Amino acid sequence: MTQQSEKVFQSDIVIAGAGITGVSLARELSRYDVSVIVLERAEDVAEGATKANSGIVHAGYDAKPGTAKAKYNVLGAAMFPALCAELSVPYRKCGALVVGFDDNDRQTLEDLLRRGVTNGVKNLRLLNREEALAAEPSLNPEIVCALDVPESAIVSPYELAYAMADDAALNGVRFHFDQEINSVSAAAGSGWQLATARGDVFRCRVFINCAGASGAALHNMISDQPLQMTHRRGQYYLLDRAPYQPFTRTVFQCPSAMGKGVLVSQSVHGNLLLGPNAEDIDDPLDTATTAEGLASVLARAQRTWPALSTRSNITNFSGVRAHLSTDDFQIGPVSGAPGAFEAIGIESPGLSSAPAVAVDLAASVASFLSLRKKGNLVPPRRPKKPFHDMTDEERAEAVQNDPAYGNIVCRCEVVTEAEIREAIRRPVGARSIDGVKRRTRAGMGRCQGGFCSPRVAQIIAEETGVCLQSVTKCGGDSLLLVDTVESFLKGGAGND
Amino acid sequence: MTDQHVDLLIIGAGPAGLAAAIAAREAGIESILVLEREKEPGGILRQCIHNGFGLHRFSEELTGPEYAKRDVDRVRELDIPVRCGTTVLSVSPDRVVTCVSPEFGFSRLSAGAVVLAMGCRERPRGALCTPGSRPAGIYSAGTAQRFVNLEGYMPGRRVVILGSGDIGLIMARRMTLQGAKVLACVEIMPYSSGLNRNIVQCLQDYGIPLYLSHTVTDIHGRERLTGVTVSRVDENRKPVPGAEICFDCDTLLLSCGLIPENELSQGAGVELSPLTSGPVVSETLETSVPGIFACGNVLHVHDLVDHVSAESFRAGRAAAAFVRASSPPAPVFTVKDGPGVRGTVPQKISARPSEDVSLMFRPADVYRNAAAVVECGGQEVLRKKAMIYTPGEMAVLTLKKEVFESLPDKVITVRMEGEKQHG
């Protein structure tokens, strides 16, 4: 990494964190006449819990009535259909079943039903065994009952985050990546001063902490009410797309104190997702999978779906969610820190809640700073339909208009050169192999980039004006290549 | 509505597609089109710059590009058009093919016969469910081979290879010759899945240890790979606790098997075999869909390109016969895997094959002082003895076409006899 000279940046607002909560909020604030900077530790949007979760828009039956989780889940989930349509993000209301295997579970499901009704969830219904098996014939016949949740939906969480970041950027929000915040302190007079690991300084009138795993650390730098956060890792299997999937709905098992339990769910792209388990870990950046964790996910998913086989597994991953000891989201002004706001402890149902959290928090900040709404907004970008989903006629037209649509770079997911270039050029564009992968699905398929990654790397190098050796998998030191063959050989033993 | 009709459309200009094209033209088919997604014909041979190709077919040792050049030259001599930079998007059961290229745009072609020759792909880490972190520096061996041999870049300095498939073995030598340190080759099975000559010439000659009955059980490093944990496994392939070895490495190459590329075959409605993962075919290499043929690694994974070429010449001749409207003979015999045998191809044979029939399969274990036996109705049809049969080398048994005139039953079974190494 080249060390840049230290810089000072000034804005009205700094948001820490470009996860789903941070970008939702950035987008809401871009509706106001105010300058906003988003600081992100990683090299891209959505690199924390946002990229590695179940992708469920929960209906809201699980959270305890009266909590912030309950309130924002139900409000947020209701915003998804319009939001996803506006931003052209895949979303599908496929419904969910929560299945019970014994009388204890039946009790739990009855409690969830009551809770859901109190929280304002519509159309909940308890099914007996026969009804549940009729609805989802691949279910374990040992189930005794199920809670039917027609309002449950699936979404691509990182694609939503990218689209919101683009929309925010089009309306003036500036994103700074690879900027880890080392300190937050009150500036002389009023406002805040942030120092980053790179040595840059960001000054602002309002600081908003949406920092996910670092949420408590930043909170404790400025608040008179310290918080305790634990980090809870969940591991997953991702199975290949298939013409027929075992379930049309997301299937949950009964929730416990550690989370919503292992689910079996389709993704919006037709893959099957199994997971997560739940394990408390010390290092929030440790997203490794473990043999024990994967075995436990498999055993529990098999209880839902006895015919499960990992033959079509294409990858395993894990995500880490931030859990506050209060067991609830903490949203609003930071206690003892005027001009600082926060949305932290965002674990499930954080994705479902994000749009509603953003609206509320943006309103508080707007009132604090006496902001006015902008007269004119730049409309959201209208991305072209993925080549994968086009009809023959649409494909013919696309190639005719742009020959780069004729070059298939990822054969598993049928992604074209034109789409990869567009993923790099969009307002908050991809800069790495993983950034391209999550924006276009190139490398998401059954060969996991074996075929396309050299080609994608070449396009990234061309588009960003760097040499091939500087291209990374996911930023930082995740370099794909160490040297040219020629220069490496000259280095001889010095390379060892 | 289609843009063009050709008598024979071949998908893929690797060794399989080229051989099929040559055979069909030599059998008199004028209208042939070969579609290739790379910028040049030759397939995976283009990046296989080591030698050892062509011993059976040409009785000499060629490099991959040299082997490919012979077929490419012959295709040019025969004036068979190869459209490069073209990716096929779909094949329908009635042989309408859609494809796309930057140069020709989107096309819909109809064909009298189709030969599937798309080759295979490497199994990724996900197929193995290997736990650990997910840093940069983990490549399938073929991807690394492409980087080194075609693009001129080194993917790493210190390398561990998981799986002892041939590409992994070849890359162990290649990376060593290019100045990298290859620390180990790790194989979960008690035997290698690669050719014996590659174990000798690519590992032993360079002092690279081969750990049989071992596998990678953890992967370390957040951004770039920093190391792997290797564990011994028991007879059920489960890691034995307390028997871990840690390697400091920045690169892990996966050579854990190849799978036929099946998207187009599936889309065409072709029946697939769970054993080979490729199409079920008759001795003419015709799939379950009339007029659609398959050969080379898209049918079943070969270890010698010479076998690919031989198989693909047969496919080309059979496709030519289909185009000339000779209705294909109905399959009468079924070929079954007996004890010790996996994935015999072809799975079906007609009553009166027009050529001798080669049965190809992999033994399920290492067999010493062994024989491969073909039986029908309790009667031994063929016995081929060898000092050793291993899963890394495809066995080929050729049945004379006259044999089929007097077989006592409709089921033909292939089985192994001999001393099984691992039980």
C-alpha cells in the first residue's frame, strides 16, 4: 500500500460504517441539503454483516413487543417492496414456515403467533402437521406443527446496499473506503473530530455511528453510558442453483436465545442457503468457518430437510453479528454526546429494519441540524436487466448495441464483459474480484471463479488503470498474484 | 426462426471438438461449424505446455500446444470453419443452438446433428466443504496454470497442493521450475488419482512430499493466505485429531477432481449418469436425445488426450452417419459396472455395432496382479490382465464387433479381479 499524506476533510455529517444501516441512512440524508461523508473500514460497501446473513426480510413475529427490534422490523419490512422496486433490487415475498417438532415447540409457535399479532404482523396462522406437509412436501414428516408467515420475504442484502450507496452517491454523499476510525473526540466549540488509521482527520457537526462490529467501541469513546457488545458468528452452506428447490418458502426452526435458528431458504437467485449456527467469538473480523460449526449447521438443516445432500455445495461462509447485552438495537442520540447519533447492536432483524431506522434517524438529525429537504433529487440509476435473465430478443438487442455483451466472462452465471465493466463504473463501483462478484454474480456459480477470475482481474486492471498484480480479491493485501513469471524467476531464492 | 442451418454443429474446439470435426469432414459432411468461446482453438491444451501428449496416437511425445496444432492444422487444411470468441448459450432437444459473440452478435442456428465437446471444469473448494478463512491465494490448479503459462504471472511463492490429480502434479513441477517452493501435495485417498508417471516426474524428481490419506482441515489468513493445517484421515476419510501438520504457505492449489461441464447438456434434456456426471451414451457416442452426441471430457473425464481424440473421431463419424439420415440403431445391450468398476462408458450398445467397441472405466481401487473382466449371461467375453490397475488411469477394453453377434444376454457387466490394495 502506498502511504498517502495526511489529509483533513470537512463535512456536516460523518457516518461511520457502509453496511446496510449506514448506506440506508446516507441515502435518507442525501434527501436533505447537507454534506455527508461515509467512512468505511473495508474497501467496499456491505463488507461486514451485510454481505453474510440469511437475506431474509423478516415479518416481525420474533422480536419482543415494545422493543426497537419489533418496531423497526415491522415498519422496515413494509418499506421493502417499494424500495426494491425503486432501486431495481431483487426481492421476493416467498413466505416462511417456522416448524415445530414437539409440544415445547408448539408452545413456542403459539407464543410467536401472539407476539406477531401484537407487533402488527399480518396473516399469521398456525398449521397442523398435515397442512404444513401439504404446503411443503419435502419437510421432515416428524414435524408436528408450523407457523405460516406469508409476509416473510427474501432479498439480496448486499445488492440492496450497493444500490442505496449508488443512489446516495448520485445525490452528493461521498464515500471513503479503507478508513478505519481510531478515535472520535469532541471538537473545540462544537462538533466532532475523527482520526483514522491512515492518519486522516474528518471534522463534522454531526457524527453518526453505524459501525456494526465496531459500534460499541466507537460508542464508548464518546458516551457517558458504556455498552457491552459480543460478537456472534453464524456459518452457512450455499448450494448451487437448481431447477427444482425443495421448498418454496423459507423454513425456520424454533428460535432460541441465541438467534432465529437454522433455516433452509432459497436466495433471490435460486441458490439454497443453509444456516446459520450461533457461536460467540472474540474477534469480530474472524469470519472463518469451522468443521464443528459446519457440521452443526448440516445436522440441524437435515432435521428440516432429511433428503439434504451437500453434493451441490458451492461455498461455505460465515458472518458476524453485533449483539448488545441489552438484547436490543440502540437507536437515536448518543447519551452524553450532543451532536452524536447511533444505530448499533444491529443484528437480526437488522436488514429488515434498516430502511425504517434510516428514516427515523435521518429525521432526528435533520431536526438537530434544522435541515431542509432538497428540491431536486437525482433519480436512481436504472440498471439493465442481467444478461442471465434476458430473453433471446433482449440478448440480441443488447449485443447489437454493445458488443461487450457478446463476451461471456463467467460461464456458470452467464455474466458478460459489459456487465462487469458497468459494475466497476457505477457510482460506488467495484474495485476487487469480490466487489465484481457480488455486483454481477461473476464467480458466484459452481466453479467459484475458476474460469472467470483471471478474466475479471484483467478487466478490473483495465478499468481502474492499475497493473494486473495490483488487483485484489477483497482489498488490502488480498493480492491475487505475486509477480510476473519473468521477474519472479530473476528474483530466484530471494522470493522464498 | 433461425439465422443459419448447418449439417453438423460442434460445441468446443478443444481436442474433442477438433477430432469430431475432422472425422465428420473425412466422412463426407460438407456443412460443419465449430463454435469456440476462447479466442483461439485448442482448448485446455493451449495452457498444457508440458510434454507427454500423443504417445498413443502419434508415437511421439508432444507438448499440449504441439498436439493441438496438429488437429488445428488439419481442420484448416480441410477448410472447416471455427468461430472463436463465441459462447453457446443453449441447445434445444430439436438441435437449435443459440450463441453469442462480440463479432457476430446473437445467433440462432439449427443443426442436423450436434456434438457436445465443451470439456470439463475443476471442482472448487466448496465441493470439499473445507473449513477455514477465505483469503486470496486459493486457486484451482488449472486457474494457476492459466496465470503462469498463458498470462505470465506467478500466483504465489510457497505452495501446498490439495489433491493429487494430474493438473495439480503438473503444477507442482511448473511452480517449482518457476522459482516457487512447493511444500507438499496432500491427497485424502490412500492412493493418488494422477498418472504414475506424473508422480515420479513432477513430485519425486523434485523432492516434493506426497501425503496420502491426508487432507487440508483448516485455512488461515485474512487477506492473503498465510498457512494451512493438514490432518491425517482414517479409513473413513475423517480427520484424526492430534495428527495435524501446519504449513506456512501463501498459495493453496486445488486438484480435487474434474466434472464434465453439463449446463448445455442438461438444457438439451440429455440424460446424465450419476457415475460419470456426463451424458449416458451408446457406442456411437449418441446421447439420450437423438442427433446429439458427446465426446471428450464433457462425456467423462479422461487422463490421456489420445483417448479423447480416439473417442471423438468415433463421435464425428457417427454424427456424420446421423446427418446422412441413416436412422441410428436402437440400443439393445446395457453395460453395467460390476464389483470394483466405476462409470463405464458407453452405457448402451446396439445389436450390431458398426465398429469395435471400447469400454472405458476407472477401477474403484488399486488392484495388483489383476484382470478386468467383461461378462454377459454368466459367460466371460473378455479378460485383460495387468500388473496394476489404478483409479488414476482409465482402463480401456476393446470388444470386437463380431462378439455382439453371439452374446447370450442383454446385460454386459464389467468387473475387476485381483488383489485390492485398500479393501
